[in-house]
Amino acid sequence: MPIRIPNDLPAASVLERENIFIMKEGRAVHQDIRPLRIAILNLMPKKIETETQLLRLLGNSPLQVDIDLMQVSGHRSKNTAPEHLLHFYRPFGEIKALRYDGLIITGAPVEQLPFGEVDYWEELRDIMEWSKTHVYCTFHICWGAQAGLFYHYGIQKRLLEEKLFGVFPHRVLQPDHPLTRGFDEVFLAPHSRHTTVALEEVRRCPPLEVLSDSPQAGLYIAARRDGRQVFVTGHSEYDRGTLGEEYRRDRDKGLPIAPPAGYYPGDDPEKPPLFRWRGHANLLYVNWLNHVYQDTPYDLATLTAF
């Protein structure tokens, strides 16, 4: 089954060329099923690129998924046209009365700022609090994971001596968990961040369990034991070329940046990168959708808080 998206969303043409099964709104209204309702709070600067990456993964399951794109009102995007945001995105105030099976909170390039200095922090706090009563399961990505761990559990992020940047091996700690079922014992995933959270602090938090970690990257996946929150510290949704684009951007700005580790063959930036995390990314998102589909109440009005 497909993801349901607006007829003229830019991602539609890209996904159709890739044979990702999408359904335009006109056809979707005639489907007699209860689709999953997923909201995406997109905090990344290149919003169209991030939309396409996430929709590609959410469209790779047999489930029909309705998508709402959400934005914070307290921040002006410098990299996405206002017309795109006005046409496709809804402010939190418009959807706060609605209930969702799932919510995705993306990363954001603000991890070196204290949380309280992020210009939309207060609104994000409101959204995270709202998610406890109006969303069955929230999937936090990278800085979004750090923000969620801090807001919900008081686990503070820590500044790294140098940027964690590259594709790193990870291990599965709970292979029978619904989110990691089918994972290889060792798998690859990209990271791109200046901060981290201490693995031991997450392990000492009773509501949480650690599902995956990495010798180089530390914590990778943690989740609430009741299945209502997921925290992923990397960027499994990244395309083949995303790390390379970030590397060239920072290099051209004269910033201290090394080529992303484990990304280019032989660590040679002149060689095309290998796309070695695509299988893991697809399985992670399909597992999450299946978990949400199986455990969310059919009637979202009966959703209980945690």
C-alpha cells in the first residue's frame, strides 16, 4: 500500500520515478480502510530533500500512510521557499487537536546551541508534551533524539571534541525487539553531529532500553519500554550523497572538517561513495510502521497518555 501525499508535493515525481508506491489525494479518498496517520515535524534546513528521504522510507511497506507535514512557527527557514512551506506545511496550532499514530521529529543543525537558545525551543517543548497525549509513538532523529531525551528524561547532550561524521558499524543488542527484528548483527548507519548523549545515562533511565550501539558512535537506538517513543541518534534516512554534500559545504566554508569516515572507498573523496546503509534504513522504518500499526488503537480517540 502507498503513502498518501498532496498531488503536487515535489517529492511525488522523484518517488514515482523510483517506483515507490504513492497515492495522490484524489484516489486515496476512495480507499475504505483506516490508514496510519503520521505527522512529520521537519526541522532540517533543506526541507524538500528531507521530505523525499523520509517519504521514500515510509512508502516501502504494505501499509497505507497519510502524511501531515508540520513546522514550528517560531523559526524562519532560510533554505526553503516560503511558498512551499505555506502550501504543504501546517503549523502546530492547526493540528494540536488531532491525534496521530506516529510522529517523526527530525534532526536540526543546532546541536552546538544550548537547548534554551534554540529559537523554537519553547514551541518544540509544547509539541513534545502534546505528543504524550495525542501520538501513539514518536520517532526522534539525531538532534531531535537529543532534544527528546533531555525534555522527557533530563538526559543532557555533551559536546564532542570533533564532529562525529561518517558511516559506522553498529551492533544489535535486542534482536527480538519489534524495531530491530531482522537486523544483521552488525549493520551500518550514518552520523553527522557535534554532540552526543552518554550511553550509560540512558541505560540508567528506567523507562528506556538500549536497542543498538556503536563503538565509535555510542548510543544509536533507544526506546521506551512501552513502545511509545523511539530515539535514533544517526541519520539512516540520508541519501547516498548527503554526507558528501555536507563535507563539501563545510570544506568550502573553510571549516575544520575531514572526509566522512567509512563513506568513500579508501576514504578518497574523489571516488563515488558506496550506499551501504540503505537496507538497514528501510527495515528500521518498516519495523517502526509495523509496530505502530499493530499497537495503536483503531480509534485514535481512545489513545491514552503516558
